Amino acid sequence: MKRSNAKKKPGTGAFRIKRSLFAGPYIVWMAIFILSPMLLILYYAFTSDGSFTLEYLRAALGWDYFRVLLDSVRFALYTTVLCLLLGYPVAYLLSRMKKSTAALLSVFFIVPMWMNFLLRTYAWKVLLGAFTNILYTESAVLLGMVYNFLPFMILPVYTTLIKLDESYIEAASDLGANATRTFLKVVLPLSMPGVVSGVTMVFIPSTTTFAISQLLGGGKTMLYGDLIYMKFITEQSWNAGSALSVILLVFVLLSMALMKKAERGASEEEGDRLW
Amino acid sequence: MNEKHLIELIDVSKAYGGDVALSHVDLYIKDGEFLTLLGPSGCGKTTMLRLIAGFIMPDEGRIEMDGADIANVPPYKRKINTVFQKYALFPHLNVFDNIAFGLKIRGVDKAEIKIKVEAMLELVNLKGYGGRYVEQLSGGQQQRVAIARALVNEPQVLLLDEPLGALDLKLRKEMQVELKNMQQRLGITFIYVTHDQEEALTMSDTIVVLKDGVIQQIGSPTDVYNEPKNPFVADFIGESNIIPGIMLQDYKVRLNGVVYECVDKGFGRNTEVDAVVRPEDIDIVPAEGARVSGRVVSVVFMGVHYEVDVDCGGYEWVIQTTDYVAKDALVGISIPPDAIHIMEKTQQTNLFDAVAYPEDGEVEFCGKRFACGGLEGFEAKDAVLAAVAPADVRLTAPQESELTGFVKACMFLGTHYQVSVTCDEEEWIAYSDDYMEPGEETGISVDADKISVSANEAE
């Protein structure tokens, strides 16, 4: 209403602000802190002392580095699978509870997220060192990653499950499916969009993480993030670090495209495939 | 249809957190019949359906199928299938797999599933639609998939929860006929929930009229239409003239000062009754020589007939006729004896738990003290029952009374409206000459000599 009035009386619109203008501050922010660093990374990855070269990229694609990428993917896969196995049942139980109980319980998942993840990881380091002998092993790294990323699996799955219409469950039961089959044939397929976004939200940060492996792996476990960190900070080689970053970026974009495809499949064809 | 009782509800009650949905319901459903649960929203009809399906358990009473209690039989083991109100078709499956769902669960082999599903698709006129997804179908098509998905399992009983509610009028009419044909051809018991009285009348073998969780009447469509048991049923099913009268003797009733012949008997002499006369059963005759005459107040063309209101001094008859009469014309009306249906007067008294204060000459109920006589013999603060006849409840403007409430329902009873008013969790029944909008606030007052107090036996 107001907008159309303003259009009718252009004389009153001396200080009229276009809605798109509100996006301005963020666009400036993006340009300075997201776009320009990206461009810098690309610049460093493809140059050496100002002249174009593919040398660093070729080095970054070498087997030694590629093996670290595979290791990172392996860890990310383990983390994702564990988060899914742990998180789905939690999300399912939460979604079947009374709203108030579920809200109270989800506080337990959300409150730790208010604390910086480095602090949480340091806490694990102390705990694992004091009470177990797994500190500085792959298990410790995995535990730290699962602990940090679990909420990102639970929340999207919970959100899809809570929106699931009760009548679908009743319909399945009405058609002869017991609780197990109702879950497998109706609830699970219908919650696939939540699972896909949970997987995306866990897998991608897990692939690129670095601090957890350093703190809990004690330097024995080298992940791709650690490698980039090392190139930039320890070796001060911005070109090598940038080249590795570009490779990781491409890998992340590829896996996101893959997930997007899976997500579309989850809402359209998932049922067919599960049957 | 045969006489075997397939499903029996015995003294079944169900409440949701204190709100009574069904109260001591007894009902049997015969094998192969088309039974409709009819009533306004919140009357308990869907609750009854969900109890039979097994999605909810009764608080009290038993539900039997084939003579065996099915309380502990979960829905997935009952030979009952449901067509849900919003169909609840699985969005992740195509039409074929939706219909095949039940068969696959039972482990029927693939070739047989294909034959059965294709046959079902043909039955519901959706041949060739198997590969489509639910969202690609229109409401009417989804509805038919829902029916096919239920019927393919060859249930003994099919439950339908307002299945035609989302369809437009024309499609609804077509589906009514289709459903009825299907039911007769397959010989399956249909239990059908609706609030649409016309739907109930066209399709059913038996209609169960529900109100506030209580069965008002069970009968064939002609029974409930021609012989409604009480004003609620008469008012809910079809249009009707409901008029209080006095049954002078068998076959003679006085309505609005005129004595009519009727076909009812057994009410005793000079008994207060309510009479129902359907608008289409009243004939308009020339005013000269007619026993009853009146002036035409309004004429509305309804397509097939005219709806004519005739004011006969004290009562306005609603008449449906195919012959046009002019507004303001003087006409006579004639009511044949078999058009008058006599109902027992529903005696309604407002009864409240109250506390006596004889020293002040007051009783307290609904959170307020009322001046009241006849308190001799009661001690101070004795628990008593206070009774007020609906005719003695005066509804006033809210600011004129200390006690106020909100109108819950208002029903025309021929000469006056019967109004139920919710007030401080109690419900009052009162009479009013004017229509009152549900939700409207109203004052309530009662004269001291109109409250009769008796000992509260429950204490």
C-alpha cells in the first residue's frame, strides 16, 4: 500500500529508499571479506612473484598432497556416517516428544554451540588426556569432529521430521505396516531432504576442518586443512597454500553439486529407489 | 446387507484432556451396510471413526468386531481401511506404489500386485495414471487414489472421513453416486463421516446423528427425515418448521391455536410437544374457505421451487412450492395429517451445584449469589441443587446484569429461539424472541421466586 502510494506521488519521495539499497552494507562486506580474499587466493595460486605459473597447482596435485585430501575425505565420511547414526535417532525421538519437552532437550544440543569450538576441543583434550589413552590418535580426532558437528545433523533432520504429517504415519499403519515398516517405508524416505542437508552441513565442514585434528591428533593426523595451515603459517608459502585452497574449493563445490542432486532426488525419486 | 452385527460399540466414551468427545455411545454396524455418522463439527463423529480404525483407544467401553474385543488389536492388524480427510497419499510414491503399499506390506507377489492395482485403477477411472506422482493429480483424482489404496486391500470395513469435503459441488455429486455404486457392487461395509446432511440422505442405509458426543438418532434416511426424534435432528437434517404444540389426544394436536389431525398417538392427553412439518409438505390453497390463512412475507426462487414465508399470526410457516405466489398476498395453508410429526418435548432445566446461605436468603452458583426463597431447612453453606426453567432465564444487555456469558448456539424452535449460553464453565439454556449471534455477550438474570432449591443428593 505504502509503496504504491509513494509511486503515485513522486514529489514526496525525495528521501525514498529503494529496497535493494538495504542489501548494500552486506554487498560491501562480501566484496571486501569474501570476494577479494578469493580473488587473492586465485591470484597467488596461479602466479609466482607476479608472473603466471601452473607450478604450484601441479605441486598441489601431487600424490603426497592428494593422499592428505583422501585422508580428509575419509575422516569426513566417518564423521558424517557417525553423526547420521547418532543424530537421526535423536532427531526422531525429539520429533515424537511433546513440543515443550523437545524444546527443553534441544537446549542441550544448542548450548554447547554457544561456546567457541576451540574451547570445546581444548576441553576434550584435557578430558581425553586425563581419563583415556586415546588422546593423539585418530579416534580422538574423530570423536572431536563428531562432537562438534553432531548438532548440524540433528537440527535439519529434526526440522523435517517435525513437519511430517501425522496422517502419513496413520495411513501406513492403516494399510498394515507395523512400526518398523512404517518407519522404513514412510518416515525415512520422507525425511530424506533433512538427511541430505544434514549430511551437507556435516560433510563439508568436516572435510575442511583443521584445528580439531591438530589439538586432538597431536600432529600425527594430517588433514587437508592442517596442510593449508602449515603452508601459509609455518612455511609462509602463500602460493602453495593458495593452490591447495583452490583444489579444496573445487572439491567442495563438486560435492555440494552432488548433494544438491541427491536432494532433488530425495524429494522426487527417493521412494522408488528405496522400494 | 445382512443382519449380522459386524462392529459393535458398547458404552464407549472418549475425552481429550477433559473435553468430552464421545459420551456412553452404543452402536452396532451391520455387515455390508452404508452407515453415515452425521453431525456438526465437534460432535464426535471423527473420534468415533478413529476409535474404529484403532488410532485412538476408548477411555471406557468396548469395541467389538465379529464379536471379539479389538481393544488390543493395533490398526495395522485390523481388517479395516481408511480414506483420510486430506487423503494422506504418500508424496514420495507414485500412484501405482501408493495403491500397492498395503499389498507389498502383506508380501503379495509382484505379478498379482500388478493385476490388482491395475484393476483398482480401472475401478476408480484412473487407468494409465499409475506412473504419476500425487502432486500431479487434481483433488478429485487424489481422492480416487485414496479410495483405491484402501479398497485394494479388500477390507471388511472402509472408513471414510469427510472424503468429499475438498471437492467442488459438481464433482462431489458425481463422487457420491460413484461411491454408493462401488459400495453396493463390492458389498463392503462403509462407515462414512460427514457434516453434510444431503450427502448423508442420498448415500446411506443408516444415518447416525451425533451432537456433543451423544447419539441423537439412529435410523434410515427416511426415518430421520420424516420422524426426527428431537428438534436438533429436525433442524439439522433438511429444512423444517419446528413448532411447539399441545397434543390434545391421540391423533389431535393444537399448533399455534389451530387443531390439526395428525397420525401420531401415545403422548397422553394435553401434553406439551414439539411438532415438525417439512416445508415441502405444506400446501398453499386459496385463502377463502381455508382453515388457516396468512400473508406472504417473502418469496425466494430456489431453482426448483419457491421458498415462501407465510405469517399466520404468531407463527411464520416456511413453505416450499413450485407455484408462484406474490409477496403480500393473502393465502391459505393446508397441512395434511401425515405431514405433521410429533416429538416429545425435550425437557430442559438448568441445574447447578449451589451453596445455600439461608440467613441471607441467597444461593451461590456460577460464582454469583442469587436472592432465592424456599431455603428453610437448609444449614448455612449446605451444598444444594438449584434449578431454573429455561423460560425463567432472562437474557439482558451485558451491562444490565452482574452475571454475563457468551452465546454458544442459537436454534429456532418455531415461536422462539433456544439459546445456550456458556458462563463460568456452566451452560445455561434460555429462550429468546430474537436471534442471538454465537459469540455474542449477554447478561443473565433470574428472579428470586424462579429458583427452586433441593438437597444435593450427590454430596
